[in-house]
Amino acid sequence: MIHSPAFDPLEGEPETQAESLLRAGLKFNHLRMMAALDASGQVSTAAHVLNISQPAASRMIAEIEAILQAPICDRLPRGVALTPYGKAFARRARSILLELREAEREIGDLRTGQGGSVFMGTVAAPSITLAVPAIKRIRQRFPKLEINIQVDTSATLASELLASRYDFIIGRIPDDLSPRLFQTRLIGIERACLIVRRGHPLMRHAPVPIEKLTEFDWVFQPSGSLLRRTLEAAFLSRGIALPDRVLNTSSSFLTLVMVAQTDAIAPIAVDVASFVNSPRGLNGAIDVLPVDFEINLQPYSLITARNRALSPAAQMLYDFIVGEAASG
């Protein structure tokens, strides 16, 4: 029998300090020892927590110091005091142990159908075409899974992802952030259009030349968003001044209300416009405005923070969204 070489998840990646500690022999019980020492300040108590002898606990402390190449505690007449190295490592050890306990709880909840929680963000179009279908499917298997979704611009979503407010997002990496901070999986292309209310004066002039668009109010996403920058580039490349009667908002709901009740024009994802104009949406309250130019946006991706593992629940929703993208 031919045996394949053992799979090493670290192979081919630059070695981080954490990976170096693992290769040096850091074990789960070392983390437990650090947490116990920090909590009790007693080697004997830490040994009792780990169900080992006190000499074995002392040997384990020596192992940890050899791995870290730094002293972790000072012996006192009564107990031990953690050094700055020991305090820093104990703090990380407690965090890792807590994450493992939470993972165990979450996996148990998923097994029993109790749930878990996911926090994701997305730009507008895939919230309809990918997120909603994936959520409908996942609810059939895990009805108690708590899913939290925020729809916003890619710039806001990416910053919030780095701040750990989301497990993952669907969008694009903004120009002002390094791609090295993220891991991406391309899953779709977003097309955009302009929408107006049913009976808008411009509908009598279709296809509408771009210069006539500046005669009306506009509802734009915040300055710097991809869709806005794409529209502004379309005006400027033709030597046309940008619209100067503008309402800025990241709210799709407010955008639709303003368009439906005024003569304002707004750019929006084609998938969103199609849903809004369907019997399940506003049922014809808006029209897609035919124009003499195209609005082409960059593809969007599933984005996670590099070197941050997804929770079991988040990984499951992520995989369901990948499945929706593949089937679409």
C-alpha cells in the first residue's frame, strides 16, 4: 500500500509565532496549567486541577518555560507569582480555553438543533440572491440557529470584519485596506441600474442620455462607496458635472421610499431592483431607467479575516452560501 505523506496544515505558509510554539511542543495541558496557576497562585492547586502530582506540575512549568524561552513565575514562600511573561501567556491561555469551551458548546447545540449564532455582513445584491436562499435552507436543518445580517457598503463591512464584529462578509476589499488582511473567495458579479418612480418624466425620453440625469435629485450611497464612485466616473469621463442635488444614505429602504415618492434617481443593484419590482416587493412602484451607458461593478467575494477561524455555525452558513453561488 502506498501511503501519502501526512497532511500538514502549516506547510507552505509563513510560520507565525503561535505555530512556532506548537512546533516547540506546546500542548493543551500547558494552557490549562497557565490558567490554573494564574487563578490560584499555587502549584499544588494547579496540580490538583490537572489531576497530576506536584512534581509533575513543576516539570510542566519547566516545559512551558523552555517552550516560551522565558520565566513564567517566581517562587515565593507561599505559592508563586506570575512574571510579566507568565501573565501575558496566562491571559492568552484563558482566552483559548474559553474559545474551545464555546466551540464545544456550539457544536453540541448544533447537534441537538439548539442553534449557535452567526454574524455576517453583505452588500445589497447578494443579500437577496445568496444570503436569503442560504438562510432558508439552513433553517430547515437548524431552526434555532441565530443569524444576524447587516447590509452596508463594502468599506464599512470590511472595517467591521477586522474589528471582529462579523464572522464573514460578502463584498469587496476597499482600496484603502491591504488585501493581506483577508482571505477571499470570488462568488458573483453585481450589475447595477438606475431606478425612478413609475411615471417619472425621464421615462418618456428612453434611452436617457447621461447629461439629462443631472437635472434631477439623486439618492446616493455614502461618498467613497463603489457604486457611487462608478457613477461619478461615468459622469466625469464624459466631461459632465456631477449631480449637485444629492441625498446621501446607506439605507436601501430610505432610497426606495425617496425614489417611489419623488422624482429622484438612484443607482441600485439589478437584483434588488428586480425583487422590489416583483409582486413580493413594491409591485411596479418603480421603473428601471433605460440609459445610454452601462454600470459595471467589480465582482464580489466571500471575505474572512486572515488567520481567524470561523465558528462551526458561521462555517456552516458560509458553506451554504458557497453552495448557492455554485448552483446559481
